[in-house]
Amino acid sequence: MRKSTLFISTALTIFMLAVIYGVVSAYQQNVKNNNDSSAKVTVEPVVQQVAAAESVPTLPAVVSPEQATSIAVAFMGDPDVYGVEVVEYEGKPAFLVTFSSGKLVYVSPTGEILAISEVKPVVVLAPAPKKNNNNNNGGNSNISGGGGEHEEHEDDHD
């Protein structure tokens, strides 16, 4: 083996050993600091006020969204529920259970059916496409599919 290759290999090995030693030392120091600091920590209760979101009305915890869904499914006899959300119905919070069929059921926080409505589909009529009666008289009518010129050659190889 060449001396330069041996020197580079030795230098890289020493460098990697130094890096590993540094990492292990830092880890041990970190573990030691965590053990020391955890012994000194006293548990104090933290009181935090959570502001209610203005866009989502709050509900009294009488029925859960799952229970409201079960009530609406039992009432409608349709198990295909699309979604449940909290909305305001006549100024009061309520669950809106939406069915895949387009039916909307409003359930109160106490579990009563407030209203049933249906999403009306929006129908947009577009004009029928015009038929193209163009005989292609003025256009390119290359139907051969070749797409290019072809030159024939006679090969006389004896």
C-alpha cells in the first residue's frame, strides 16, 4: 500500500474517532443535565384559558355528534351519512347531519329533530354543440397516413 493512502486512511480514522467521542460525551452530558433538572422540577398546575372560536358555536354537552347522527339516521331510515357539523339554527347551536341523498337534518343539543330540508340540485342548461358540416374541401385531406414523401430505388446488387 502506498504511504499517502495509509496516511489518509489513518487521518480519517482519527477524525472519525474524535467525532464519535464528541458525540458520546455530549450525549452523556445531556443525560446528566436532564437527570439533574428533573430532580429539581416541582409540579405546578398550569391554568390556561381557551378562547372559544367565534365561527363555531358551542354546544351543551348533552348529545355527542355521533349520537345526533344516530338519531337522524333512525328518524330518516337512511344510513348513508355524508357528514355532521355544528351550525346555528334559528340563532341556537345545532347539529347538521347531511345525508348522501341531499337531505339535511338539524338535531338540537338535547337530541330533538328541529327541521328537515333538502338540497335542491342546480341544473345548468348549455346550448347543444353545433354540428360541423365541413366537407373538408379547403383543408388538408392527406388520408394516406404516410406523412412524407417516398422515393423508390432499384437495388441491383449482384
